[in-house]
Amino acid sequence: MNSEKRSIDPKTLRRWLEEGRAVTVLDIRKAADRAEWSIPGSVHFDAYDALKANDRAVLANVALPGGTPVVTVCGLGKMAGIAAEYLAARGIDAMVLDGGMKAWSGAWNSAEIALPDGVRIIQLRRTGKGCLSYLVSSDGEAAVIDASLDPEVYLEFAESRSWKIKRVVETHVHADHLSRSRLLAQESASELHLPEQDRVSFPFTAVRDGDAIRIGSITLEALRTPGHTLESTCYLVGRPRNPKQEQRADVDSNGKLHVFKGPVLFTGDTLFPGGVGRPDLGADQAGAQERAAVLYQSLQRLLSLDSQSLVLPGHHSEPIAFDGKLVAATLDDIAAKLTILSERESAFVAKILTRIPATPPNYLKIVDLNETGVFPDGDPNDLEAGANRCAVS
């Protein structure tokens, strides 16, 4: 590639997409690679092998919208750089995404929901990888659940809202991304909460079934739900203390956010809008079967809650659009969609174990780092790149 190539870094592209700027993202990877994960709204044109064979003419007939810049994307940026050069020679305003999809792994966007009494929940999403984390605020205090982004993101969000992060909470020891919770707790001088277990080797406040973590005037009630991991824990948002909460309007004071008045449940990797947590990581066949049975009991516990509870999961299996829409569903909707949840335990276990997806790449290294609390030097994308594979549908 010559020295005059034009490029764009992932942070700038993320900002453009969040702002709704007119831009065409052209993904030139193989179809199988794109199926694993992609940039929301991107256009696919499989040109990778042809470009690798120096056949630039493969892009001669690619249909692209006129009048908008084009950002070419591949795995690491090399073939996409060649594509950008070729398109630029055709007079198209083209540039390559620096570092390709590997670098895009840390890109994020957000959505927000309002609860009664000024309670706010911001869902922060790693848009390609699907990791979901949450910033929960009440009365100026905030907690972060399952931090998977650079601590600076949460700190800047909180500062912009005049919130003080008091607590950092995990639902379980993660296997698909490097947890930033310990780093965030240190940088925000806040308390670090993890489910009670003997896996991690650093100090934390143990969360047991039934414990209530207070944030301003609300609580996060811990519901132990083993299965995906033995320590997996969900958190149910406790109702604010204000007895007049049901008299509040359906729209908050800025007229934008509709107030959700039902229960809210953070489910980590136990339950998703379209699936359940895989029970096999780190287990042999007998262990996976035993954990699948335990998962069944945990899911039945969740299904016994108010059917209108809003489930906010820890991951999503598809690229998350820059549309401000929550990745969420009610328990009632999930139960209607996932018929496996209505099966008997034996049938549930048998079906789950036949649907296990491929093992996440580098998960043993990621688990080891999350258990020791050591965040590696260098680029975390070296370990994290690729979609998550925590769900079974």
C-alpha cells in the first residue's frame, strides 16, 4: 500500500455512526468471516480472495451509494487497504478502517431507559462483539454492571451526568472478554462486588443469594442462578422508596424517555432475549450435563418472577445497531419465544447439550486473566477479537 492511502480509526468511525453521519461501510471479507461478526449497517461484497490474488478488478462492479464516503473493512486492514486504493482510483471517496475488525472489537454504542423517581439505566454495548454492560444511577450515585469497556467510558458518562460511581458489580467470571471491573473500581475508588466463589485471587466484596446492593434509593437484589458458571448471579432492581411513584407521568421531565414501571432484571449470561447461557465451558461431558440441569432450575426461578420483568442480558449474538434501542425483552416475551424453557428438565438438558456452539477463542487465557485480576499489557483485542459465543438458542 502506498504512503498516500487514506484511513480512519475505529473511534472516528464509531462517532460517525453514532451521529448518523452518511457513510458506507464496505465489508470485503469472506462470507464465513462476516457471519461470525460484522459492523452494523455495513455492505458486504466478498472480494477478499480475489484481492489477495491481486485481482483488483473484482471491485469494478460493486454497487455503492453515491455522494457518501466509503470505509473498507477486512480482518486486519490489509486487503481492505487495497480495496480503498482501487476505489479511490475510480474517484470514490474511500478510506480503510485502521486495524480492521480486530480493532473494531472495542467500538461501542449506547441506549438508555428511565425508571420511576429519576432512576436511569444506560446500556453500553460493544457493537461488534455484543458485550453488554450497564451504568445504573439513582440519586446521583451509580453502579456499573459487567464492565467490558475501557474504564474511561464509564467515568466520562458518569461525569457528564454528575453521577458518582460507587459500586462496580459482576454477574460472573467472564470467559469471552477481559473484565474491566477491577480497573474501574480502582480508578473510581468504588467498591467491587463479585458473586461469592473461590475462583478469583484478588480482594472483592462477596455477593450471596438475597444480598441487596444499595445505589441511592434503589437496590440490586442478588439472585443466585448457577448453570452458565457455578457462581452466576442475576440482579433484580428494587423499587424506589417513594410511595407516590405510580403517580408519575409515563414520560420523564425532558420529554424523551418513557418511564418503564415494571421490574428490571440484569441476567448476565444466564438468560438472553433469544437464548440461555451455555453450561459447558470448563466442564467435561458429565459436568456439562450436571450444569445444564442446574441451569434449568435457575431459569425456572427467573420465570417465576413477574412476567413483565424486563430482562437486560450480558451479551447479544448479533451486531448492535447505532439506533439507541435497548437489547432487552420481558420474561413473558422470552418464554413465548424460547419453547425450550417449557420443556421438562430431562428434555431441556438433552436439547441444550446438542446445541452447544463452538468454543470461544482464547477463553482459557481470558478466564485465567479474569480470575487473577491481571489486565494484560498491549492490545486487548489480541485476545478478544471475534464474536461472543455464550448463548445457546
